[in-house]
Amino acid sequence: MNRYKVRYLASARQDLYDLLVFLAEKESPHRALGVLQEIRKLCGNLETVPQRGYVPPELEELGSRKFLEIHFKPYRIIYQVSGQIVYIHIVCDGRRDMQSLLKRRLLVSNG
């Protein structure tokens, strides 16, 4: 079985940090830690099955199929597989304006 390396881009690490601070303040540190553990576990699963995600509908509408996503509801993890590396680009609350976020963070900077 092929193993892939999962790498969090700086933007995704910042997303996680911001999410954890928000959850710790608005709900509880325990809740923040639980969400972090679930997201890490989900991303860790990409080491063996990176193609399990699907193209975010907002990006498909714009003609981009090079990014995939997985969910830990309501959180969305947007990633890209390149060779044997899975790059985590975005970790965010899916209730945001995703089309604007994805255009700004993925299409403008990555063409």
C-alpha cells in the first residue's frame, strides 16, 4: 500500500490555530481539543487514501478540479495531491462564504 505524506501549508496551520482559539473562547478548551484531534485523524487518513475526497462544488463550478475536500461537519478540509504528498490548503467552517474564500485562497494564488 502506498503511503503519502500529509503536509499542512502555513495557511492551513493558521486556519487551525484560528479555529481552535475561537472554539476555546466560545465553547471550551475541551471542545477545541476534540475538534483538533478529529481533524488531525481525518487528515492522517489521507496518508493511505488521498483520493477519497471530492472536488468542492464551488471550485467545480469555476472549472477547477485540482483540489479535493473532506469533511468533519461543519468543518471542511481542502487539499491537493501532488505526487506522494498531500498538501492541506484550508481548514475552515463550511458555513462561511466558501466560494469567495476558495477563489481568493486557491485560484488567485495557484492559478
